Amino acid sequence: MSLSFWNGRFLPEAEVRIPPDDAGFLFGDGLFETLRVDAGQAGDVEAHLDRLLAGLARIGIEIPEDRDALEAAIAEVAEAAPWPTARLRVTVTRSPTRLVTAAPYQPPGDRVSVLLLSDLRIDSQGPLAGLKSLCYQMNRLALRRAEAAGAWEALLLNERGRLVEGARSNLALALPDGVFTPPLEDGCLPGTVRRRLLEQGTIAERSLSLEDLERAGGIYLLNSLVGILKVGEVNGRPVPVGRPLDRFTGPEPRRAPRRPPPA
């Protein structure tokens, strides 16, 4: 049974109890982060905490734990997470509930198909733009529609018709003059893999149009669970797979596991 961190305590996940008046449960009032865990070690913890704490400050949520305590909680839950690969989630609500959980994770294949949706729009000027918000219903609707069509991801536009991101990933397109991802001003999430690629100079920011999608020589999805994932099909149409983004070195180096996997 997976170990969880809940409001300052470590306990089995089955013993976690969310109060019925919790603001996250009732109103989606809170934020979350999702990290990949390999062999008991969580990746890119610093980048995820940077985003979480900046987001909490932006919406005015204060929690008792400091950054070091959160990092220690993530490390403890990750160490007990399912092997070999797990998805670790940090959830914070205004109540404030603080919850860190882990579950097994099976990455997708090397290439995936995506569904472009034009009717579910991201408001680039809205109060939730750029936040990993618990108000996640539109993303869930988009994913269900994509999965019903046999696709792994849904691509979303903003109110101006510009490409923004996937329902659970950032987006990058290989164009003749470089590899580009939408800027934050267009409404996308400041993803951790996106951040690393920008810091390395592997990708650059630029607003992207549907015409750019049509002419792209490679389409990439970016998130902390899959790293960089190539797209092989958009709305059933095969697209160029594109070259590897070979300057990408992945998340921060992982230390050797502190204990062997459970029997």
C-alpha cells in the first residue's frame, strides 16, 4: 500500500480522509503538481516546487509547511512509491489540505496520436491561465473526447485561435527556422520540461497558428511524466515524426535508490 503525506502526517493512502467542507473538493479551489518517480526518486522536484509555490502565492493560499518540509515529504512518498515508475501528485487546497500521493505509472509508446479541438478554448487572459488548477474540468472533457477518438492527447486553442497546449502537456513544433512553443502570454502552463528546454536553448517561444501545425516538420508533447513525446498523427492524419530534440538532457540527475524495491 502506498505511503501518503496528509496535512503533516505520513500514513497509508487508504487512511486519508478529505473533509466534506474542503475547498478543493467543493470548489476546485487549489493547485496540484504531478511528478515522475523512477526507482523511488522523484524528478525535477525544484522546478515543480518553484511552480507550486509561485502559484499558491498568486492565488493567496498559505500553507504551514515551508519548501524544505514539502521537499522532504515528496522524497519520503517517492521512496515508498510503486516500482519501477510511479506518478506522484502534490495537491494543495485553500482549506488548506496538503496531500502527496503516488500511484503506478505506465508511460505511452514512442509516438502518439492527438485530436485537435477547436471548441474548447483556453482564456489566455483568465485568472486561471498558467495555473495547475484543481479546476480541471475542461482538460478532462478534452481528454475524454480525445481518448474516445483513439488519441492520447487533445490540442487546445485560445480565444484568438492560437495553439496553446495539450490537455495534459505543453506543445512544441519543429518549423523551418527552429523549434517553437507558445509563450505564456498565449495561456499555456509553464511546464517543467518546457522550462528546461527553453533554458537549454533547444526551443524558443513564439505564437503558433493552425497553419504552423499543418507545416510542422515535427510535433512534440512535453510533460514531466513523458519527457518529450513525438506525435505521429493529428486527427487521423499522419504527420512527420521529426528529429529527436537531442539537446534535451532530461530531468535533474536522480540519485541511486536509498533502498531496494519491495518484494
